[in-house]
Amino acid sequence: MGTRIGLYGGTFDPIHHGHLISARALAEQLQLTRVILIPSAQPPHKPDVAHTPIADRIAMVRAAVEGDALFEVSTIEAERDGPSFTFDTVTAFREWLGDEAELFWFIGGDSLPELKTWHRVRELVERVTIVTAARPGWKLPSEADLTEAVGPRAARRLLDHCIATPKIGISATQIRSRCAEGRSIRYLAPEAVVEYVTSHALYRSRR
Ligand code: ATP
């Protein structure tokens, strides 16, 4: 088997155990050698949202996976101006790693119905295998909807790569709300992330 690499992009504001548990489960099921976490500097689908500075989000992702050989952190999207399009990121990884590497792009189930709005999605699905992790409350989009978005062959590939992962009902929104309400976020994210949030006084006020 050649090199099989998972690419996991997200706002990670902050990274939490939902991300990490589903990433590890996907890595195990797909027999990946590594998973590269890619914090999105300007998530194209959240244009009006004020995010925590990308440097803080990268620091939290690094702290979350420190010492875990499965994970690496990429700053590629922080180094690019403009919206952080997955297509551009995947194209860059393809160039670095060559055609031999098998690349898998992880998304949560809630992102699959939105795929049709992604930049250059028809080319994207040819360059990378999109793998969808099940998430609480998630409903599988119909094959007809996916076919409309990416064509019949790619739609079937998307459906074939929907993978059941442990359902962890944690979201970054919930973590930010709890912080704003002065409630504890212990156990929702790795301890190092909780410490970072506390010491940098993040999420103290509602957005
Ligand atoms: P927010 O609540 O701010 O929208 P989020 O918790 O959904 O954030 P993101 O950084 O936006 O986190 O998500 C990155 C990717 O991780 C998305 O594809 C999302 O679907 C997925 N994801 C987020 N939380 C979970 C979870 N608990 N289980 C599985 N996947 C998740």
C-alpha cells in the first residue's frame, strides 16, 4: 500500500475532542499513515463570522496533538491570502506529494450537503477522496442531490466514503458559548487547549 494521508481542514475555533476522535477513527478505518490538520485562515463558508486570530487557532491545534505521531499541523492556509479554498490546498498537497500518494479530505456529515457550494468542487473530487464522518443529527444527502453537485460517478464515490465514526456531540460553538457564560469546558477539548483558552482569555464575550 502506498502513502495514504488524511487532510483535515477546519476552523478549529477551538479544536475539540469531536474533531480528534472522528479523525482518529477515520484514520484507523482507512489505514492512514498520517493525518494533517489544516486550520482555515478565512473559511469561505463563514465569511461574516469573526474568528479567533489564526495564530491562536494554530497554537491550539498544535497543543492538542503534541506528541501524537499520527497528527501533523499544516499552516498552508495561514500563509495564503483570500478565502481558504480546499481546492487550492489540495492542489498544493498534490504537487508536493506527487500522484502516488492517496489523499483523503475529511469532512463532517453536516458539510456534505454544502459541498455543491464549494469552489471548483467537480475538479476537487477528482484530486482527492472526500471522506465523510457521521455526526450527531446528520442525515445522508440523496444520491440525486450529490449527482447534481458533482456528477454520477463522483456522487457514488462520495456515498461510498461516508464512514460511521463514534458520535461525539461536541461543537466549537458550544465551547465558545460555555466560555462566554463562564462555564467549564473541561473534558470537551484536550487539556492543553482548555489551558490555552483560559490563559489567553478566549471566548469571554459572545460574538
Ligand atoms: P462551529 O461550531 O464553530 O461551526 P465545529 O465544531 O463544527 O465549529 P469546525 O472547525 O467548523 O468545527 O469543523 C471542522 C470539521 O469538523 C467540519 O467538517 C465539521 O463537520 C467537523 N466536526 C466538527 N465537530 C465534529 C464532531 N463532534 N464530530 C465529527 N466531526 C465534527
